[in-house]
Amino acid sequence: MKIPKQVTIGKTKIKIRQPEALIVDKQTCRGCYLRDDKEINVAHANIYGMLYDKEERSETFWHELTHAILHDMKSKLDYDEKFVTAFSQRLDQAINTAKF
């Protein structure tokens, strides 16, 4: 899937950046949602240069977008990684297998 450059959730425009690698709290990660900056980051690779494939990047995008949506809704589920992961994996699957 092609990852967009920007999305709007509610009244908030969220920029999507795709850095080469990403470190959060001293750990490499595939993505993050920066609430204060209104920004989603989806990395191309880990800090060791191992590339993430398109499926991993797609799933990461939907995961971070789920955080952003729940944050906009002021839902406590925004901080529930188990819920966000389970929901975003199913959302990614539904979008990637949709037949029109």
C-alpha cells in the first residue's frame, strides 16, 4: 500500500513522515505517533539497516493511525497497545484484501 503524506482526523491534519530509521525511548521501532507534533512516523528500516517490507510498513501505518484516531476521540484505548495492535492488524487485513 502507498503510505499517504498527510491525513485529517477530526479537525486535525496529521503529517506522515517516513524516516530511514526511528528510535523512540532509546529503542529502534517501526513507527510512532507524536501527539503534540501531530505527526506519524513510519520507518523504512531498523537502526541496523534491516529494511521493513511493505506489509510491515502498511501494518505500522494503520497501527499509528489507530493511535491518532483514538487520541482524537479522547479514548483511553489510545494507550492500550494490545487493543491498538489487534484492531490495526485486522484493519490492515480488511483494507489489503478488499475486493471492489
